Amino acid sequence: MRMKKELFLWLLLGVSLSIAAQSTSDSVLTLSLSEAKAYAMANSPVIKSSALDVESAKKKIWETTAIGLPQVSAKYSYSYIMTLPDIYKQFAAMGSGGSGAPVNLDDLRTTSTLDVTVSQLLFSSSYLVGLQTSRVYRNLSELALSKSKQDLAESVTNTYLLVLVSRENQRLIDSIYRNTQSILESMKSMYDQGFVEETDVDQLQITVNNLKNTADVIAQQVGIAERLLKFQLGCSFDQRIQLTDSLSSLATNLADPSLLLQNFNVTQQVDYQLLETQAKLMKLNLKLNQSAFLPEVAAFYQHDKNFNTKAITFTPPDLVGVQVNIPIFSSGMRLARVSQARISYEKALINQQQAAQSLQIGFEDAKAKYLAALNSYTTARDNFKLAEKVYNRSWVKYREGTISSVELTQVQNQYIQSQTNYFNALLELNNSRTKLEKMLVPTELSK
């Protein structure tokens, strides 16, 4: 009876785990475009890695700061003298402290000491420069994180739209394929009855075969686009996703030219700020090499405790001192390093100036490309709507018998080509707009 109960419990546990696993695999991740970008910011490995770099830079600041704070170290040592020198024997013969009392030589063989040292840096120009450098390095890590977020938002936006376009393209091609397949079946029946020629059937069969190949290729493209989006989101490839934003609503937002009226501030661009921070680092490197000519001053206190009171020691129990390191002569090595650092700093300033001009030109180019893409999209959209109307009317005419299947196929090919042109124009419009938006969005450190 007990074995039956245990078996029942194990079966119940197995069923529960199976149901839980099934519910997990059947869960659907529902995302709008804004939710997809937020999800990627929280789960993307790229963002997590950049965030860890920022945390590491913050720890580096404290590491550098701690150099100028009091330092305490302790050292314990134990030693045993295997062969006593003659001076120890003479000391033992004299008696402890000169009183004439005998001294046991074995008491002189062991030494057990504890040294405690407290030091404090009083002045060091290189320490001050290093502290400033660590803070600038943290800013550099934060800028890198901001750039990673902007790049990821752009990638997710492009891929999100790509998935929607691929799915819509697949839907339209599948619909055309099914309709053409239906025409082919009807034409084969008419051919069996002698109403059409075999050439017409073969010609339509070629069209159906081409549509089948196109549908298979688009199905593969849909799968690749979805996996790319999942990769950017930071979720498993097995995770099912549902995109809630419609293609028409996103297309309407993309075709809004008001973005062209916004002002461009080059100093708020992350690429410019990265070069600006690099210039700051080069300037600090120049200061660091110049500080090599200045002395360093540190104070220390040392306490020595010998646990063997009978042992011979010449180390004072308490010691206070000041240590000054003064650079005197290096045969021009320090001067050469300063010159190299100054050249690097000047080059960084030149790169920063060139970046400002390049970004300004890039912004004007992005505006021109977006305007051109907007015009191309408008034309492709209108042509697609017209081609769809012609295609629908041609279907009615074909059913009424006023046009042939060959004419319907020609209209169909025109419709497919206009559909391809429309989707390509929409993707190009999205790519040009996201690039322009990224240039207009200030970094998080500039807000």
C-alpha cells in the first residue's frame, strides 16, 4: 500500500512538472516597439556587459582614492638560528644585562616578531592626477553604455519593422500563390476538356513554381528576422513573441517629416563626447608626466614587538619618520615623455574638432537621405495601392472571362513587383529615420 502511494506521488510530481514545462514553452512574449526596446535594455548581454564596465570604473575610483588614505600593514615573522655566531656566545658569557647571571643559549636561537606599519601619503601630484583620471574613465564607461543603448535601440527598431514587413510579405505572397494555384487547377480541367492549349497551362505552371520558391524564401527570411530580434532582445530562440504594433501605424509614424525641423547640437552627441573625453584623458596623461618632476612625501609610523624578551634585537620598538622621493636627473627621459604626451593631447584636440565638423556634415546627409527615402516611400506606397486595385479588378475580369490567364499573370507580376518596391522603400525609410533620430537624441549624461 505504501509503495502504491509513493508511486502515485511520483506520477503526480511528473505530471505537474510536465504541465509547468508546457506552460513555459507555450508562453508568448507580447511586445510593442517601445516595450521591445525596454525589454532589450533590461536583458541584452551587450547592455549588461557595458553596465558592468561602469560598475568596475566606479570601483576603480575608490581604489585610486584609497591610495591617498591611511595604509596599515602587519608582518609577523619567526626565525630559528641553527648556528649561533660567536658574539651570541660572548653575550651569554657576560651574563644577562651584565649582571653575571648565566644566559641559556637556546633562548637566543628563536626570534618571534610582529611589525605594524601605518603610512600616510602627504603629497603626490601623480596621485591627484590619477584620481582625476579614474573619474574621467568612469565618464568614458558611462558614455560607452549610453552609446550601446542608442545602438541597441536602433537595431531593435530596424529588426522589429523587418519582422513585420517579412510577415506581411509572406502573407501576401501566400495569398497570391493560393489564388494562382486555384487558377492552375481550373485551367487543367479546361485543358482536359479541350478549351485551352497546353502552352497556357505550362506557362501558368511556371508562374506557380516561381511563386512557391518565392514563398519558401520569404518563410526562411521571416524565421531569420525573428531569431535576430530575439537575439537583440536577449531572450531564447525558443521563446514565442507577438508584436502588437501594426505595420500601418509604424509606417504612419515613419512618414512624419516634422523630425526635419529639430535642431542639431553636436556637443550632445555621444560620438563627440567620447572624443572629448579622450582629449581629457590625454590632457591628464600630460599632467601625469609633468608631475614626474615633483617630489612625493609620505609619513609613516612603525611598531616592532619581539615576543622573545631574551633575544638580541637592534630594532627600536617605535619609529616615526617622513620619506621624501625627489627626482633629480633622468638624462631627458622625463622631458621626452612630456613631449610625447603633449603631442598626443594636441592630436586628440584635432580629432575632436574634426569630429564636430564630420558630425555636422553627417547630420545634413542624414536629413537629405531621410527626405529622399520619404519621397521614394510615398511613390512606392501609391504605386502599391494602384497595383493592388488593378490586381483585384483583374481577378474580377478573369472570373467573368474578359481577360486571359496570361494577362492576369502579367498583372500579378506587376503587383508583386510593386509590393517588393513598397516594402524596400519602407525599410529604407525606417533605416534613414532611425539614424537621424539617433543623431538628435542627446546622451544620458547630457540630459
